[in-house]
Amino acid sequence: MEPFFYLLTLAVMSGTPLLIFGMKYWSVAYQARAKASADDAYRDLAQKATAAQSETAASLASMKSELAAIGTRLSAVENILRAVE
């Protein structure tokens, strides 16, 4: 057997576990980056939902105050109509 083929065989045999380890390491690193990216996306979504919820609460409070004012004016109109009868 020639030394070149012998060394090539040894390199392939010892290189295969290193290649497998490298691919597993790359896979784990890629999954970690994807998870971090997904976590950031969920965090942004939660912040947007919180902002939308606070806007909705402010809008609802405004509508409640306007409805109360309309109710007050309606009762005043009813009182005027009762006084006219």
C-alpha cells in the first residue's frame, strides 16, 4: 500500500467524526440564532399588542365620557320637554 493512500485513508477516518461534530455544532448554533430571532419577534409583537391595548383603553375611556355627556344632555332635553308639556 502506498503511503499516500494510507495517509488519505487515515485522514478520512479521523476527519469524519470531526466533520460530524462540526455539523452538529453548526446546527446547534443555527437553532440558537433562530430561537433568539423568534424571541425578539415575539417581544416586538407583545410591545405592539400592549401599545394597541393602551390605545384601545384610552379610546374606550373617551367614548364613555362622551356617552355620559350625551346622557346628561338627553336628560336635560327630557326635562325641558316635560316642562313644556
